[in-house]
Amino acid sequence: MNKQRRNRQFQDLQGSFLYIIRHITERFGRLVIAFLAFVVVAFAAWWGISHAWPQTVTEIAQNSFSGQATPQATAPQLSMASTPQATSTNAPTQVPNSTLALTPTRASPVPTPTLETPAPPVAVKAFSVVATAGWKDIEVSVKQGERVRIQYVSGTWSDGITPSQDGSGGPNAVMCVIDICPMRNYPEGMLVGRIGNRIFAIGNDLSFVSALAGTLQVRMNDSDQGSGDNSGEIQIQITVSDQP
């Protein structure tokens, strides 16, 4: 009795389940068919992308998702002989020699000849100075600012005390201590000179720039009263130039 009841309950439950399935299929059958079709299409698309499409398409997709630049198709390279190369504007351009020969060039400036400054005129004169004479006008005119050089050349003279002296008066010359000598406190027998009212010691060599203008005179440093016992003469050379 119980077994029959359970079999009947099971049949009733089975019938209810089939009724529910049939009811759901009738109501939602179209949606289920559409969903299954979408699944099939998506699976076919995935299969085609993974296996059937070219590898480059997969790489493009991978690069797109990873953020890398899409590789560009490489154009076929031509030979270097047929492809003209662009010339950089900064690179030096070689010009044929024929073009250089025809290019006008600026003539080099002709150097201006340098005129040499003529040397200043120099007057050189030689004179003999006698020991017994007073002031001797040797006819040499000196301008202010000119350079004058007076040099002893040769000869000897004597003041009557020290024999054989040159223009310096000699190492053993007697000093003139009286006012009647042209140069007091200078050796007797020394060569002295004068321009205008200025008297100066010469000796064997003297070079100076004249502060005065006038005629040059020379003599022995001795008094006129004491020149009677003098003897001899010396030769001198006088050079006058415009260059200070």
C-alpha cells in the first residue's frame, strides 16, 4: 500500500517537473536559442582569431593592448644606384675645379709702399785746436735742440807744466784754481767749449743736446796770460745732427 502511494507521488512529481520544463521551454525557448547561437558565434570567432587569422593580426592586437606602436609595413628597398640621396644643407658641397677657375675672386689689396723716413742730416767736421790760441771760432752753427758730439781724435799739447796731454788734460794735470781760467777747478790743458755765454768742459768725448743756438767755440782750459808757454795741438771731430 505504501509502495503504491510512493510510486504515485513520484509520478505526480515527475509530471509536475515535465510540465514546468515544457512551460519554460514554450515561454523562454527563443531566448535560449538566441543565447546558444551567440555562444556558438563567439566560440567560432575566438577560434578564428587564435588559429585561422594571420599572425600579424594577433601581434597587432597584442601591441594595441600593451600600448606599443603598430609596426608599419616596410616598403621594398630600392638599390642605392637608383635612389637619389638627399644632401644635407650643412655638409660642404664639392665644387668642380672648372667651376672654381671661373669663379671671380676679390683681388688682394696692393700693399702701400712704406716711405722710409730720410735720416736726419749730419754734419761732421774735423778741426785742429792750437794750445796757444784763445777761443777759436770753428764756424759750426748749432741750433737749439740739436745733438752735438765733440771727440778727441789725435795729437798732444801742453799747458807748460804737464807735457804731452790729450783733450782730458792728462791724469797728472794741474787744477786751475784762478778765475782767469775759462773753467775754474778743472784741469789745465783740458779741452773746453762755448756756445753763446755758456762754457762747458769737453775732455776727450762729449755728447749733448744744445739748449742754446749759436756758434760753437773751443780752446784749452788756460788763461790768456799763461798761454805763452803752451805748446802743441790736438785734432777733434764735431758731429751735429737734428736727432736729439
